[in-house]
Amino acid sequence: MPTSGIAAAAFPLNAIREAFRWVFGAMAMIALAAALLAISIRAINLGDPEPTEEA
């Protein structure tokens, strides 16, 4: 464990950067899953016959 100023200050910075990468990666995965779910739901709804309002 280096005790010089710059190297010691870089360790918490690296940990924070890694935590942000994990958080943003998880948010990106959740957003991707939600987008795929919405696309699949829309595709299923488009496959259904649309109701006729005239009848």
C-alpha cells in the first residue's frame, strides 16, 4: 500500500470510479431489459387484431 500523496489519493478515487461503473452498468442493464420488455409487449399488442369502434 503506497503512502505517497498522489498514489494514496488515487486509491479512493479508483474505488469511487469502480462503484460508479458498477452502478451505471446496473442501470444500463435495467434500462436495456425494460426497453426489450416494452418492445416485446408492443410487438405482442401489434399482433392482436385491433378492435373496431364502429361496431
